[in-house]
Amino acid sequence: MAAVQVGSNLSHKIGKDRHQHGVVAEEIDGLIRAYKDGHVERPQIVPCVTSSLAPELGVTSRDTVIDKFKNIWARFYVPIKFHGKLPLLVYFHGGGFCVGSAAWSCYHDFLARLAAKANCIIMSVNYRLAPENPLPAAYDDGIKALMWLKQQALCGGADNWWTSRWSFSDIFLAGDSAGANIAFNVITRLDSFNAGQAAAAIKPLKLKGIILIQPFFGGEARTHSEKYLVQSPRSALNLAASDTYWRLALPCGANRDHPWCNPLAKGSVKLEGFVKFPIMVCISEMDILKDRNLQLVASLGRAGKRVEHVVCKGVGHAFQILSKSQLSQTRTLEIMARIEGFISGTRSPLSTTVHNLM
């Protein structure tokens, strides 16, 4: 759900302001303003960039349309020098389901560097945003992206510049914040739609793992980190902003114990039947989502899942794409190395492990 750092607080405001569109229903200062008449404003505080990259990165990038009617598209990142077929990482950007783009400069830079470091092809999906397209639209777009990939594997894609280089037996789903939530719920929905046989639904693609970076989940009951972890005025996520994103994204009438928001709530997905391939969860020590992320890891472990989690010390939400501090830059390189190891290690047995990046 990564939001962005702005000069003013991510303050939450409800409804007294008036504009040509009438009453403001929800607002996160500097990021999104939703009016009761349905109009939505999103200041462009992060620039959108083309797919061009500096040659020294050793990665080439292009955009590809997945569904022109719903404006679903993807930006591909392909290492120039490689040996054999490369694994493919399907990535969903953050933004609370309400803001963000695969063309945002911060994601373009991060994913290009990750493709080079992890030696994998990355497909960064641009999905529909709430509140104009509330959930499950983003999940449906994620499934559509996977089904489009399936067709490339079955029929041979016209985009030979990357389809000749990928291994459709080595597919990973990943995302940060709301994007991690999308990756998680894409799998649960594929399972539910196909009688617990998500793997069969996307053959010949073979999913090898899920990477959840600061996954954006919530709940009606507050965790300790949500209540007491003090956030700086420039934090990418505070509790008021989190609540606003959920009000804008969830179906009308749903609260934060809806299964899409709280997978650990009563009546939510049964984790025992969740995917059997490895899961990696990246957690930030200074993130209000820290405790909720740790609860998810513990529940996955109790359900017998193959789960690995990494705690990044001294950094907050979305540090890997938004913060330019020396500590954040160091932690970003460490996270990239952990992701590289996770991808390359999926052919080996993986036990439940924890790593603290000091």
C-alpha cells in the first residue's frame, strides 16, 4: 500500500471542505481527495516516467497492454545478459489500492535494480484503482495478468524480446503493501474459484513462491504497533491514512474484518489450505503494520506453511521505494539480496526461518 512522503502530514480529513464537486467525503492530504459526487483527485506528487533505462543498469524495459478496455498493462524488466531461461516475478505496486502506478519513477528505479540483482524478468502490473474501482477489481486484474501470462506460455507471445527468455516453470508473485495484499488475495481467489486447485488453473505456469513486502492488512482490533508506534510527520503510512484507504477500497458496508483486509479474522481464508509453495514476508521494524505482519507469519507457520520472514531494522513503511537515507539504501540492497536468495533457493527445501537485517 505504499503511499509517498509529502511535506505535510498524511492527515485524514472527513467531509467539511467544499469545491466545485461539492463535499469532500475522504481525503489523505497530498495524495487523494474523493468527493461525494464520485469525483476523485490525485495530485501527481511522484512523477510517471517512460520505460527507458540507463544502459549501465544492464536491463531493458518495455510496456505491454494486457486489457485495453480496462486499461490494464504491464511494464517488463528483462536483464540483458543472462544464461538459460529466467524466472519471472509478477509484481503489484503499492498505494493503498487508491494511488500509485507501474510508471511511478520510484517503482521504475526499484524494479529495474531488482531485476538486475535477482537476475529475473519482472512484470510490473498496472491495475485499476479504488474508489472508482473498489475491491475486488485489483484482484481480478491480478488474475487477468496471470491468465494473460498463461496464454503467452501456451501460444507463444508476440513479444519475443522477453518471451524467448522466461521460464514459465519458475513464476513468483510479489508486491509491496497493497500490492502484497493483491498477490496474497490473487492466490486465495484462484484457489476458491478452482476448488483449491490454483496451480491447475494456471498451467503450464508453475508458481514457485510468493514475496510479500510490508503487506497491507488491517482489522477492527488494533495491534500494539498500530496503537503505539510513533510515526514521523513524513511517514509513508499512519493509522488514519490506513483507515481511509480501507474505507475507499472495500465494498460498501464492509469493515476492516472483511477477509480481504483481515485474513486472520473469523470466517476468513483457512490458511491450512493455502498455497504449498514457499512464502517470504518482508517486515519493517518502524512500520505500523509490523505486528500485523508478524501475526500473519506466525499463523502461516502454525498452518504448516513454508514461510520465511525478514525484519528490516530501523526503517519504516515503503522505505525501499521512498526513502533516500543511507540506512534505507543499505536495507534496500539487503532486501534485494534476500529476494535473490529466495528466488534461487526455491529448488531446495525451505524451513521456517527468520532473518534480522541489522
